[in-house]
Amino acid sequence: MSERLLDIAGVKTPTRRMVLAENVHAGFPSPAADYTERIDITDEIIRHPETTFYARIDGDSMQDAGIRSGDLVVIDRSLQASDGDFVAAYIDGEFTIKEYRFDCKENCAWLIPHNSRFSPIRVSEENAFMIWGVITYTIHKLNK
Amino acid sequence: MFALADCNNFFVSCERVFRPDLRDKPVVVLSGNDGCVVARSNEVKRLGIKMGVPFYQIQNEVKKYGIVHFSSNFALYGDLSSRIMRILSRYTSDLQQYSIDEAFLDLSHLTTSDDMLSTCRTIRADILRGVGVPLSFGIAPTKTLCKVAADYAKHYEGYHGVSIIDTDAKRRKALSAYPIGEVWGIGRQTRQKLEKSGIRTALDFAEHSEVFARNLLGKTGWETWRELNGDPCIITRELPMKQSITYSRTFAHPVTDRALLEQAMCEFCANAALKLRKQQSVCRQMIVFAHASRFNDEPLPAITETVTFAQPTSNTQELIERLLYVVRSQWCEGVPYKRAGVILMGIESAAARQQQLFDNRDRDRDNRLQRAIDSVNAHYGRNTIRQAVYLPAGEKLFEVGRKSPAYTTNLREIITLKA
């Protein structure tokens, strides 16, 4: 589109701003015009947009589960955490990602790392603890 | 019956979503340009710190009680507000958003008080878990009574966040302990007039005669009197304490054509922006909404978004660009849109506004053009020159100042999970 200037009351402004018709149709209509839908990966990854949040991973405690430092994770806060879910948890002043386990016998929760160099964390009443959300996807970049 | 959904200490609650360590700590949020307290946690309210005080005046309390303070993070508040409003719209076919943190829900599809209570409790739990913000609900036959009920729900833990005025006995009891000055729509001058007549509580006022109310206070006071007596007559009203400009309309025939809806909404937006410029002010936020007809059994998807401007604006073109982006990304084919509108909020004086460091608009040129258009329109009639509809390339938002990260609107500022 050309950038001719329209002079309104001494103000030079591109005519582009005053376009009256958006599309000018000319020639043969494209037979593909009705097939413009493209796969949108966010439809798959985000089931509940209102309650979906994102976080960045920092550390190696989950590497055996394929979650690496620098990965992006998708968190859905509307989901109730079940035994075996990966969760974004808040414990003693820090957000962390771990596998969530509930021990019915002991009536306590465990945060399980996936790396033999780290130990499971037993969550007791003394901890300031909350499950912030359930991890639904991790996004790991392969091509630098 | 209606329900008012009201977020508790909204800005503070938004900050706490990403800072769970601040849950029981005193927290304030300050306005961006003048450093006044615009939101307080309950801990801060209990210290007697008032809304609107300049931050420098409470330095002693800040040190003594360890009050945590934030600058306003409008990108965060706007995004969480949009999420909450969208969740609310699932439960009603008629949602009226009144401010960034309040909305009325039409509950006429529910028949019993138990249904209404349990629905509101469900919504409250959904939003508390899903977004992390606590809300209070007031259910009543009129919007003015909803405000009263929501106040009780907010201040007394026994209600667990939801209270209902569904009998005359409850109405009288609630109003008898409710100061007249707190009633929605009763300003300071009206309160003084009523107090001179010996009226202290909302019930005192409601029990005076209708003629008394109309003669002393005129139409607005009369409406309030009727609403307090359970007669719903207020359809829309701007919140008295919050500055906002609203243009909205219920269409005679539901709109199913996107171009028509866009045209109508652009007109609301242009009118609201003109009003804003006439009072020499600019706004920080714009709520854009369009809802389906209430006659549908199933609530249909609504268009609702709180748009935040990095730089406060009154420029019609800028507002319309953002409005169209919202409408086009949320438009659903086949939905009969019945009500639509635009609310401008975060209104401040145009003179006081600061130049933003990273502003990618030529404000001077925009303003000169806007003035030229306004003067042409003043001469030749409104809408002689108006915005043609086009979609701009995505505009980047920049925010400066001491505030929390844009946790939900900038990928570089999301939270970190330690692994």
C-alpha cells in the first residue's frame, strides 16, 4: 500500500490510516480460500486457558524424567494433583518441580526427584507448603 | 436474583498468587505515577492505613510492621482480571463487569437459594484454585442489596465468602447494621443530607416513605431507596468511587455479524475516548466485552478482555486498534451477541502523565492528528472523520518502574521452578 500523505489541518499523515476497505477482491477466487485453518499447537497444549501458567526450569533434579534445566513447562492450576502427577509446588520460600506422592499410611506428602543425586522431600505440617499447579507439558528446545 | 462477584483486595491478591510467602504479610500496592496506596491487604487495613495515602506518609509503619510494597503491575492485574471474568461468564448468560475486579451475574436461571449458594461457592472455589484470587459473593434481588451482601461476605469469615439476602427478615437485619454512607450510590453530600434527617443506617432510609426519598434526593436517591426495598431498577451504574467511562448497549436484535459488532463497538470506543479527551484525561485500561443473549439455556462464550496500555492514552486510534484485536481473536461464529460495550478505567489527568522510556508511538503526532479530527468533527458533526477498521502489527508493551514481573504476559518474566 502506498504511503501517500493526506494533509488534514496541517497534519501530515499516511493515508494508510484512513483505509476504507480492507480487502480488494480482484481476479479469480482462490479455491483454497475455505481451507485456511492451520494446526494450532496451543489448542493441544492449553486445555484451560484461564488457569494455564508457564514456568522455566532451573536445576537437574528431574533430568531422569526428561525435564531439563532451561525447559519451559505448562502448568494448569485448575487440576487437582493426584498421586504420581508432576507438580509445581511451593515449599519453604521456593517454587519447585517434583513428582507428587501421597502416603496414606503416614498421612503425609512426598516430593520425589527424578535424579539419584537428590533425595525425596517429606512434607510435614512444619513446612510452608502448597501445590501451586499440575504440570501438563514440558517444552524442550533441541535446536539452539 | 443477581450475584455480585468481588475480588478481595484485588491488586494485593494478584501479587500474592506469585508470592505465596506474602500470604499473611502486610502488603500494599502503590499507584504508578504518584506513589499513593491503591490496594491494601487485610493486615494493612487493620493497622488503620487508609486508601489513597501517599506512601511517604506511612514510612514509620512500613518499617515497624515490615509492610511489603509494590508499584502497580497493570499487565498482571489486567490479565488475571480477564481470566476471572471469563470463568465467571461460564456460569451466567448475562455478566456485567463493572470494574477490573467486580462483576454482576444474573442468576435468574437458578430457582432455589440453595442452588444459588452452591453455584457461587463452586465459582469461588474454581477461581481460588485455578487463578489463585479470593472472591466474595453477595446474592440478592437487587444490585444495591448485592453490594451489601458481598460486604458481609467479605468481612465475616462465617459466610465462607458467599452471603445471600433472600428473605425480608435477612434484608432488614443486614440493612439495620449497615451505615447509610456505605450504601452503593450514596455519596458524601447525600449522606450528610440524610444524617441531618436522623438517618444513620440503610434500614432507617429504606423505612422512610418513597415520597421522602424522591423529594429529598431526586431520581438517583429514589432508585437507591427502591433497590434497598428489594425492587430492582438499576440496570447499569458506574461505581461511585471509581472513575470510569462506560459506553454499552443492549442490541434490539442479537448481532451475529462480526463487521456489525465491530462497527458498534468502535463507535462506543470512539465516544468514550472523546469523553475522556473532553475532560483532559487519559486512561490506563479498557475493558472490552460482548455477551450473548440471555434467553439461551446454555451460557455461550463471551468476548471479554481487560486491555492495559503501557502509556496512558486517550487516542481513539490506539484504543480501537486494541479493541479490534480483542474482538477478532475472541469472536465466535454463530453466537448471537446481545450486549456489548467498552469501559475505560485507570483514568488520570493528561497533564500529569509521564513520558515512557520505551514508547514506540509518536505521541505528539498522534495527539495533533486527534485534535485535528476532533475539530473537524466538532464542526461537521460527530463521525465525519472516523477510524476505518484495520488490524495493526502486534504492538510491544514496555513497562518501567519498580514492580513485580509480568508473570503472565512476558515469557521472559515467568516464574522459575527449582529442580
